[in-house]
Amino acid sequence: MKIQQYLLPIIGLAIFTSLTVKAQNRQPTTKANLLLIITDEHNFRTLGAYRDLLSKDQALMWGDTVVTTPNLDYLAKNGVLFNSMYASSPVCSPSRSSMFTGLYPQNAGVPQNNYIMKQDVPTLADVLTENGYETGYGGKWHLSGEDKPGWAPKHNYGFKDNRFMFNRGHWKNLNIKSDGTPYVVGGGDNPNYASKAQSANDKTFTTDWLTNRAIDFIDEHKTKPFFYVLSYPDPHGPDKVRPPYDTMYADVKFEMPKTFYKKIKDTDPLWQQTDPKKQPKKMQASLQNYFGMVKLLDDNLGRLISKLRNENLLDNTLLVFSSDHGDLLGEHHRINKGNPQEGSAKIPFVMHYPNGIKKGLVVHEAANTTDWMDTFLSLLAVKNYDPAITDGRDLTPLINKTTGTKWQDVTFVRIQGWVGAFSDRYKLVLSSAIKPAEPWLIDTFNDPDEVKNVIHLTENKTHVQALAKSLQEYGKQFKDPVVQEKYFQQQLAKLIDN
């Protein structure tokens, strides 16, 4: 009896010690992890959390059938959703350059696709690596020039593990050789994007394969603070997905957006023009596969959430879900990106971090990908080399509701040919593609289809002047060559003095 009395406390202590050591081995640091998930060319309306914020006709742009995204919706419900997050430039490379440097594309050296990002500017990965983080990247990078696929770019931009980073392409079937080298299945020297989608499975299809690489990274580094980027090349074209997701929406008769059939005036700017090649029959096939790709992405997001939860890491991980730009998916008779309209320029952006963010918050103020680096570092309590080194803003005051009256609800979106100053309601867009092109003011509240130019309405004069002044100041402060063109400067001066 006495032996049992002595042994029970010892056994209890041993069990407690074992559990404590196990917990410590999982995460023996108070530093939070960062898991950044990026999709490519993702229309925000395909996500349930965003549809919930829209009117019925805007939420159901393609009819009553929707993609259910329970895992993304879980993150939004238990985190913060930004409802006016924009790509700094609605094309791949420029937008991505902003994400990792906190610089506008022209200052990161990536004004257009397929440029090589400056190698002498600090990246988010550089800062976190220097602060003791294990850093890795898997998936599409698109910041190292023309190389395709371009596995493991020589300059790693601070990512210590970039074995599964590839520069360009929307490959559908990936695998690993016995020596650990990744490759495109059936690729050869010039692989076709879509040819191997149907033969891929839940281990080799790119979305699943990249998720597995992220899970492997978490397994390897779960006892240390880590930063991992999981960059999916879907739901970008060629609009192909593996079985059974390729047939989930095969019987759906999709509707075309109202603006698919809109009439365009000869005086409309180039970004408002249509592409007559986009026919309803072709859109049907694209939407069926696009919805399937989104569903597969959400299912894999669920796998990641479960992994973090099972490892006791979910609460201490800043988990971010976003995209590099949108896809018009038939709006304005267009697909893909490059336009200032919401379907192209607005991106989903959800952050989940129970240890640092209150749940259920929706932020409506405008922001863009340039703001990510400052915001992430602030939430992780990691100092940048120099606050003046980035162009972006720390968005945590919007999350913590500490902005007061000083916050300027405006952000800037640019591309070669047009530039815009966006608030959570208005968009002032100047274009030089067709001269003379009249500046546009879009009121997204009263005109969610974005087909009316309301720049001449008397009640909008103060909004136009304010946005024009902010755009003028942006061009000067951040040395944007588009805004600094004489043509744009003349337009801005007229709007300000009007």
C-alpha cells in the first residue's frame, strides 16, 4: 500500500513531465509562425465569406450554384477579413514583388511580368530569417525573370529552403525524383500545362503536391518559429483540375455576368473594352473547372488547418490566405486580369491568428499588397531593418481600431497604361492607352457593376479632388513613372483645380 502511495505521485509526475516535454518540443518559443497561402488569379466572389458581404446579384454572378468554401470561411469567421484589399498591380509579377518587399512594383524593379526583382532590397524572408525563423517557399514565384519552370532560383531572396519554388508556369502534375529533385510529370523540355491534369491524383496534382510539401516543412520545423509561403498556381488558366473535381460542376448551367453583354462606347478607355472571342459556350467549360479548382484549394486549406491544430500550432500561427490578383470570369466580356474593376484588382485577404487578432472582424478601408510586409512584421512583433525601407503601411491600427481620424482611406493600383486611387467606395482611374482618355470615377456603392463614369456629377467633386491630390502625392513620393508622365500630370492638375 505504501509502495503504491509513493509510486502514484511519481507516475503522475512522470506523465506530467512527459506531456510537458512533448508540448515544449512542439513549440518551445513564444514567437508566432507565419504561413502565407497565395492563390493565382482568384475571383473573390467564389469564396463564401465574401459572398456573405454582397447583394444577391453580386454574390451570385454566375447563377445559384456556388463553390462552398468552409475552410476559408472558418478562417474569416475566426479572424479578420479585408473587404477592400487590392493588388498593387493586377498582374502576377508586379503584385508579388510588393508582397515580399513592401515596395510598389516600380521600386522593386518589377513594373511588368517576367522581370527579375531587385536583389539588393530586403524581403520579408530576409528579415524573418535574421530573426531566427526557419523560412521556406513552395510553388509559383514569378520574380526571377523568364525561366520556366525554373526550380529553386539561385537567388533565394531570404528563403533558406526554396527547393520547391518554381519561377513560372501553371503545371498540373508534379513529383520528386529519388534524389529529391522536383519535376513536372511528362514535362520534358517544354511541358504543356494541361496535358497531365487528368492523370494526376491526390498525391501528384499540383495543389495537393504543394500542400504536402508545406506539411513536410511544418513537420521538420514545428519546434522553431517558421515562415512558409505556399503559392498555388491555381485557379489560373488553363482551367484544368484533377478528378473528381473536374466533374463536380459538369452539369451546372452557368449564367453569364450582366456585364458580359454590355455595350461599349468608342470613347471608353481600353480597360473598359470587351474581347469578342469570349463566348458563353467557352465560358461554361472554364467556369466548371474554375469552380472545381477553388473547391480543391479549399479542401487542401482544410488539411493545413488540421495539421496546425493537431500539432498545437494553430493559435500561434499567423495564417494568411490571399491571391496575387483576380479574374474577371466573364465580367465586361473579359477573362483574366489587368483591369481596375473589382473582379480583376480586388483580392481575397483573410488573416487568422487567435493569439494576436480578435475574431470576426471585417475591415472595409482600402489597402494593397504593398502593405503586407509591414503588417505581418507588426503582428509578429518583429522589427524591420528600417521603417523607411518600405512603401507600405502597417494595417494593424485597422485591426485594433486605433486609427483615430488620421487614417487615409485610399490605396493605389497601377499598371503600364493606367493608374488608380481607390478608397473603399470610389475609384479614380486615369488611362493613357487611348488619348485623349477621360478620367473615370467609379462609385462601387451605387454602381457595383462598374459601368458608369460619374466624374462629372457635382456631388462627387470633393471626392475627385481628394483622390486626384492623393494620386499626385503618391506619384511624387513613390516615384511612379506612370503618374509622372506629363499626360497624367496635366489630367491631375485639371481635376484638382476644377
